[in-house]
Amino acid sequence: MNYSVVKAKWQLKLELRFFQLRKLFPAIQILMLLSLVALLVLPLFGPYPRFQWQTPWNNGQLFSEWVLWGFWYPGTLLSVLFVGRLWCGALCPLGALSEWVSRIGGRLNPPNWIKHPIAPAFSFLIVTVWAQTLDVRDDLRSALLLFAIIFALAVACGLAFGSGRGVARRVWCRHLCPIGSVLGVFSRIGVMSIDPANKEKVEEGYRDHGLCPTSIELRSKQSSRHCIKCARCIKPNARGGLSLTLRAPASEIEYIDRHSPCSSELAFIWFAPGLAIAGFIWSSSPLYAQFRQALGEWAMNHQWMGMFSQGPAWLMNQNAAIDQHYLWLDFVSISLFMLGFAALMALILFALSLAGAALLKNDVRTSWIHRLTTFGYQFSPLAMLCILLGLGSTLISSLHQWIGHQVMVDIELSFVVVALTFNLLIAFRWVAKNHKSCWRRILSSGVITLGCFFISTVTLWSIFPSYQLF
């Protein structure tokens, strides 16, 4: 019986519930927008947290900081495991605002540098480092500044790259959003997907001014990375079309050849974990302190006295309330520490993936870049755990206080073990499907195991930041 004609009862019920929920999305997005503005602005009229006895439960600014970085951010990252990029389509106020203004925006086409697949990776890199130099986790004023600039950019995208036919368009969400780009990569691990009932065996296409606000060519849709689960393409009682389905976790990674692999996404899988972990541990790492000291001595010896002056408040933290003023030395050392560690981690994973691509040469008759890409995807689950622990550091720190340090360390170690086991299981299945030779299967499995244990070691550094990793 043709799947496009008759759907399973559970699937039809799920689609109907989701379709009904879609009507509430605009109201939910308005509520989220008002809530975010309230969290960022209202506490600034209250007392500044200067004392140890002040907590998120008796100080408005600390409460807002915890909600933003201890609940909202890690919750958004975790949600992709269950519902993909539903946050983007149903909850995100930035994307919604950009979409709303796109209805009255100009009809410009995005330039090629914006549409390039690597653009979201640069956006994530810039915002992640910038957030650390602004110290947004501990200074609500800096968080307001960062969000205001990002809001302005999202609105500007909507106004510049609007739709010629009055149809909503999300250029920001597809090409430039630093959070959405991460969610897109790791939505491939998620269990919820929207897929064509009858997939066309062609490369996934790009279509401007269509039904999809993120410009997916729906008839050739193969991956979940750009799908924001807005449900506009779902018609529960219609034959054919797109359907809401549930799938095994990371099935898109296990069968990555069928799901439009993109080499630019390797920037997140290889580079982003190191960036997130370094952003978490730099303030408490002896390695960073040594690096900053060495950089300061070098600047002093070479008469670079400008390194010891304060920088602009829009680029680095200048908090007069607690007499915290970042110098150019702090800005440069934080940025170089994060970028250097991320580059080192990416280089090691690139070398391992290159070795794996070489082993695939005789069994998979494709280009070396395609083999490199598909092999690189096999580190995705552990890479996501790295990013979650790094970017969700506020939540992790809070849990250490609430349930006890040792208990939380045991929980984190358990997460590492579970993620490592799951990653190896998915990767070994992929190896078995792509290698005919037994000895190549063994070698490829060894390369993947080596890479997974390397990522796990880096993850342990986030749990024990004072440990001398090098």
C-alpha cells in the first residue's frame, strides 16, 4: 500500500495535533518576545548584585542571567534531540521578528557570501567569542547589548531580503543565525522529522519565495538541518506531500549519504566543540592564566603598551559597578585562547577524518571531500555533548550548587559514557554499511574510536577545568 495514500493512525494523530498547535505559534512568539525584553530590561532598574548573599531568587539581574544562560540556552540545545528545530519555528522571537518584517521588506536577493554554507559557522564563531569578551553570562547589561545588536541584524535581514509576493521569508534563520546554525547541524540527531512521502532521488534543492520560509525545495527535502518545524508544509488529510514522522535517534547520521551531507557543517562538528569548551573553562583554567601572563610579558617586552589600555564597551566588558574593566590584553588573550584551542581540536579531528576517508577509497566510489564529510559526521553525538556542556555552563554550575559537587560530577561522567557508547554504536553501524573489507572495517572503527576518546577527553576538561590537560 502506498505510504503517500494511507498513513499510520499514530502518525495522523501526531500530525493533527501538531497542525492544530501551529495556529498558536504567532501568539507564542509574541509572548516569547515580550518575555525576553522583560528579562533583559526590567531587572536593570533594580539593585546590582554586588554581594555573595545575593542569589537568583532575591536579585532580578541574577535571576534573568540564570533564566537566559541556565535554562533557555541549554534547553534550546537539548530540544533538538526530541523535536529538531521546533524552537526556531515556534518559539524564537528573533526569527519571528525577522519573518514578520520580511512581509514588508525589500526584494533584494541575498548575496552569495551570505548564502554560502560556511556563513553560519563564521556567525557562530564571532558571537561565541564576542559573548565571552563581553562577559554576557555575568553582566546583564552586556547581554542586553549583544541581544540588541543581534535583534537589529535579524530585523535588517528581514527588511532587506523580504519576499516579492508577501510570503514570509527567513534569510536570517537559514544563513546567519549563530544559534540556529548549531541547532541545524545537531537536529540530524533528533527523533522528529518532516519528510516527503515520496522522496525524489535528486540533490536537495534551494527555492526562494516558496512555501518554506527557509527556502527548502520541499519536493527534494532530504535533511532536517534547515527545517524549523513551522508545519506549513504539513496537510494531515492530504495524500502525498510532507509528513511528520518519528525516527530512531541519529538515523540521519547513520545514513548520512541519503541526507544531503554538507562539508561546511564539519566546521561545527570539528571546531565548535573546542570553542564552546574553551569558552567555559578559560576563566578557571591555569593554562589560560599562563597564556595571558606570557602574552602580557611579550607585549611589555615589545613596547605594545596599548595592550594594557581599556577597550570599547561594545567589544569587551567595562563594568564600573564592580570595577571590572577588560583590557585589550584580556580581549586578545581570551579570543586567541578560544580560537587556538578550537583550531587544535579541529585539526586533530580533521586528520582522523582524513585517515578515515582514505580507508573508504576502495569501498565508496565518490570524491575525497564527500568521503571526508561523511566520515566527519560520525563524531556528531559527542561533539554535541561538548557544545552542550560548554554553552550550558551556567546550568551545570547551578546544578553543582543545588545537588552537590560530587553527585553532579558523577552525572556528567555518566553523560560522557552514555554519549561515547551511543556515538560508537552509530558510527560502527555506519562503518559496517560502507566497508566490504573486514580489515578496513576494523581500521575505520579504530580511527573513529580514537576520535571519540579524544572528544571525551576534551569533555572531561569541562568537568575538571583546573586539571592540566597539556
